Amino acid sequence: MSVAMVELRGVHKSFGSLHVLRGVDLDVGRGEVLVVLGPSGSGKSTLLRTINHLEKVDRGTVRVDGELLGYRRSGDRLYELREREILRRRTQIGFVFQNFNLFPHLTVRQNITEAPVHAQRRPRAEADALAVRLLERVGLADKADAYPGTLSGGQRQRVAIARALALEPKVLLFDEPTSALDPELVGEVLSVMKDLAGGGTTMIVVTHEIGFAREVADTVAFMDAGRVLELGPPAQVLDDPAHERTRAFLTKVL
Ligand code: ADP
Ligand code: MG
């Protein structure tokens, strides 16, 4: 049996007395696309943040490509990893945020080469060449020397995707990547994401874009109150959900 690229087992996470993730199990295979749906506050962002080790889990395990995320196993005991090792592993996971999070004082090219040059210590010329290739891939080859402030929201999000790809991540996480965009700019971002999915990138996408889920997802998860309530192929979860809560949610977003 092949190892899942991302595997969560019994993941719990609380903030104080607020129990946000209540036992999440998930498997995302290599090259698969998982779309996560669910109402606001159901724990979707927290789920992505635990996978990227921006949040530590309280209980359960997260593995990426077979490696335990925040821990090292020795016999049957687990030890927390050092911060350096956590940072190294985090660079293997790309994260695309709702609000782009580009560095405003750097050009598009510098935004993309920042992490490869400073975190991965790749030669500048190599990182620049990679940036050119990635900008071509997201349709922005002519914007390398532009500053983020001069770009549209859709263009900024495509730069953010190129920047995430520059670390050649094992998995790309998207947290509502089109929610902050004007409606006419959503399509250009979804189209880039669709290309990536077609090219075999492992992706976990939190989105309310049901059309994208239907067309691109291998699996759709519906989260409710910190649990994965429903999980299956898009046709099953979107057209024939087993739970009333999934049905109620879908009538609201469709
Ligand atoms: P979603 O992305 O599905 O809207 P989140 O994962 O952002 O849900 O949040 C789930 C719950 O956890 C919400 O009630 C939110 O207010 C709370 N929460 C998220 N992050 C934190 C934090 N760092 N500290 C305290 N509460 C948090
Ligand atoms: Mg969220």
C-alpha cells in the first residue's frame, strides 16, 4: 500500500476551553486534490495550520510524506522536534492565504526568490531562473519587476501561488484563496489551481467554490464543529450527501 502524502489520525486541538478539532482522520494520496468545505468556525483553517505546523496538535498525529510533523519517534516514544527542524519541514509545505501575504516592498521576482535564496540557500541565479519559469506557469511572465501594489487581486494571488511553488513543496495548502477577490478575478486563480492539479500537485483546498470542487477534487470533505462529517468523491458529497447538515450547508453556498 502506498503511503499517503498527508495523513491525520485522531487530531485534536483546543484553544483554551474551545475544542476546535475533535478527532480528525484524513488521508490525501500523492497527487490527489482534497477540497474541504464547511461553515465558518468549523475548524478548516486550524486544520490547515496543524498540517503546516503553524499550530501544534494536542493529541493525534500528522504525517507528511510519512514523516511525523512535529515529532521524532524513538522506539514507542515521541519527542518534539527542534524549531530548526520544524522550519525545515515547513518549507516542504506550501501555503496560500486568503489575503496573499506578499511582501509589499519586494518586487514579484524578489517575493518568489526570497525563500529559496534565504531559507534554502539556493544560488540567486538559479532562484531567478525558477521565478521566471513559475511566473510563466501562472501567466505573469511580464510582471517580474512589478511591485504587488500595482497588481490586481487575482494577479497577486497568482504570484502567491508561484511563491509557494518555488519551494517545490510536497503539498500545497490553500485557505480560501479566492474569498478576498472581486468575482471577475476568481476564475483566473481557479484556472491556475486547476492546471496545478492536472500536473499532479498534491493539494488541500479550503474553498466555497463548489464548481471547482466538482471539477477538480478527487475527494471532498465536509467539516462541521471540528469533525469531518462527510468524506467522499465530489458526486457523492455534493449531490447525494448522507448528512442533513451537509445538505443544509450546500443549499446556502450553491
Ligand atoms: P474556519 O476556518 O472553519 O472558519 P477556524 O479554524 O478559523 O475555522 O476557527 C475555528 C474556531 O477556533 C473559531 O471559533 C475560532 O474563533 C477559533 N480559533 C481559531 N484560531 C484561534 C486562536 N489562535 N486562538 C483562539 N481561538 C482560535
Ligand atoms: Mg478559515
